[in-house]
Amino acid sequence: MERKIVNISTAARELGVSEQALRAWHNAGVITALRTPGNHRRFDLELLRRQLNMETQNEHTEGSGRIE
């Protein structure tokens, strides 16, 4: 299967999030991106979906053991 590498606007549209969110997540190390020679971010859509799914799962499981 061929990897689909896209720019930030396409990635944001595909995932239904803002470009600002993708930039913030990348800067925080939550997601990874490739860099072009011009220093633009490029995202592997499949990898990005997996990373965001894992992050969402971590958020849901972190609070599951609380006693209130």
C-alpha cells in the first residue's frame, strides 16, 4: 500500500481539525511530521491517524481508575 503524504491543510481537512491544532500537536511531540527542504510540514495520513487514535485512547484510560 502506498503511503499518502499530504500537506498540513489536507491533513487538517481529512481529520476534521484545524491546522493550528496540528501545528500545536507536532510542536508538543504528540504527532510526527516530515519536513521539506523549505521546512514545511508533511504528514503521513495513516501514521497520523494511528498517533491521534493512540493519544485519544491514552486520555480515556488515564482517568478511568479514579475513585470519586
